[in-house]
Amino acid sequence: MLRKILILVVALVIVVLIARLPAFPLISEMREITQDGESLSQTWGFVSMPEFYAAAQFAKVGWLNSTWNNYLILAVVNHVALILAFFGVRNLLTHMFQKN
């Protein structure tokens, strides 16, 4: 029983550390206003989950609904990746420390 709890705790800690790595996609929109008019450009980059949350909060307040929808889609993708990482790490640790 202690082994299962330890495996879950270690898997959770590893996933939290993975969330701090700049491995999650983020779309950034830049708006430029000149004398000729307004232009909007988008760039993709990779950030950590805390940076993603900060950018998403800014997008929710300052940008259009279409941009906020893009952030929601990326949030689902990023969270699914973290959930899959948790189960993968847990299975790996279970197989490594399984009693023979």
C-alpha cells in the first residue's frame, strides 16, 4: 500500500515539474496600428503552464472572443497532455518498482 501511495506522489511531483517546462503551445496575437491601418499577426511558441495561464487571463480581458476560444482549445490540449503524462509516469514507475 505504501508503495502505491509513493508511486502516485512521485508521479504527481514529476507532472508538476513537467508543467513548469516550456513545452506547451501558446498562440500570441500582436496588434499593430499604423497610419495605413491595423494589422494583426499571430505567433506560436512554447511556454510553461503558469505562463500559459497568465497569457490566457490577459487574452480573456483584452482580446476578442475568437482569441479566447483559441486559448480554451489550447488549454484542453495542454491539460490532456498533462493527464496522459501522469498516467504514463505512473505506469512506468509501477512497472519499475513492481514486486516480482
